Amino acid sequence: MTQDDKTTHFGFQTVDEDQKAGMVHGVFTRVASKYDVMNDLMSMGIHRVWKDAMMDWLAPRPGQRLLDVAGGTGDVAFRFLGRAGDGARATVLDLTESMLIEGQKRAEAENLSHALDWTVGDAMALPFPDNSFDVYTISFGIRNVTRIEDALRDAYRVLRPGGRLMVLEFSQLPNEGLQKLYDLYSFNVIPVMGQIVANDRDSYQYLVESIRKFPGQDRFAAMIADAGFEQVKYRNLSMGIAALHSGWKI
């Protein structure tokens, strides 16, 4: 194995592969209590529009079983259950237990605990049997995975034939000038906001850097296809600040 095989990125840092999961866990443990508030502030609430667009394309149906990976506080799972109706169930998996605890509090407040399961686990080695779920979603989480290809392969494994993968992630604006403006905002405002609101500049500096390291829309679509998914498509949101990728297990 070469040295390149043993290293990965943590934001703009190069780290050993076996270190990244622990470092990501540390970030989300620190920001868990302020995660939802910061999402609203960083995106000026637009992340809610993106998640609604995700549900519009997904079109949840009664009785479906969802696995929401890196689901943290349950934002996507709650939306799914609200759209799917009778008999639907969601499992929220996250590497960080404190994020799941925040989600469980929300579920109790919204009377959704009966339809939700919460599991601590790794996206690269899901603790579920083959062919277990109708839908697999991951929102703003795939870029934090050490080996994205492994996570996509395991997503394919746990989906039933006819099941659907949908990924919502920050992406790249096709216009260079707009990308530069967005970078100015991201690198100069978001870490400062993290310091003021969550008393944690470093975690939000990492989150900004991790967005820049994530593959562009076409390259990520190719990675999904390489994992075995068919009918792979994507849609840009807010001119490409985020993108939705969809694929099917046939």
C-alpha cells in the first residue's frame, strides 16, 4: 500500500485515514447543541428549502423504510415521515451520539418517536442486513466520510432492489466569479459566526474547508454509478451551492 492509500484530507489538512473518523466525531460532538441554529444562520435558512426540494424529488410513499445516514438531529427523517404518511419508518444513523441525542429530543417534542430508530454507526460499515431499506439519504454528511466509495457501496448493499439513493451535499458553482464571492463569504464569515454562536471557530473552519475538498457534481455522479447505481442524475440548488444526486438500485 502506498502512502497515498493511507492518507486522506481533513479539511485542508492531510491526515492518516484511521485518524479522520475520530476527528470528524470531535467536530460534531462539539457543535451538536448548536448545529441546527448554525445551519439556519450559515445558509440564511436556505438549507430548509434544499431539504424540501430533496423531498419533492424523492416523493416518499406510505410504508417505505428510510435509512438517513449522518442524519444527526433528524431533520431529513422528520420531513420524510411527514411526507410518506401511514406505515413509514425511519432509521437515523450517525457517528456522533450527541447529535442523535439532540434529534431524539426533537422527535419527542414533535411526537414522532414511534416511527424513528436511532443508531450510532459508520457510513462505511452499516450495521444492517442486505436489502433492508427502500430509501437511503445522506445530507451534508458524505463529504465527512473517510472513503466515500466505501460508503456508496454499502448504501447499495443495504437498499432493496428498486431502492433509491439520494444525496444532498454542498457542491461547486459553475461560474468562477460567483464561486469566488461564495468563498469570500464562507472563509471570512462562517468561522467567525461559529466562534460567536458556538464558541468554536475551528470546527466551522473545517466544515468550510471540507466543502472545497468534495468532488464536483459530475465526478460525484460518476462515483455513484461506479458503486452500482443506475439512472444517476443530479440537480443544482441555488446555482450549485448545493446539489442533489439521485441513483437507483435496479
